[in-house]
Amino acid sequence: MYLIPWKSMVATAVVLFLLFDLQPRSHTARIWTALFPPAQQTQPQTQSEN
């Protein structure tokens, strides 16, 4: 009987949680958009701040 390592189980659970918890009002969606902002929201004006 092959036992799945707990690290693989945790990684799979995290991936499934991120995939199925991207509701518009969910906390994960806010963190996801904060870490990886969509390309539509990137504005050229942010480059002129320096």
C-alpha cells in the first residue's frame, strides 16, 4: 500500500483551496490580487513616480 507524503497532501489541499476559493469577496481573492494584480489594472502612470 502506497502512502502519500503529507507534504504532497498539504500542497494539493492548498492548490485546491486557492482554485475554489477565488470568490469576489473572499479573503483569498484579495491576497491573490494583491500578490498577482491583473494585467488590466496596471497603469502607465505608476512609472512616472520616480
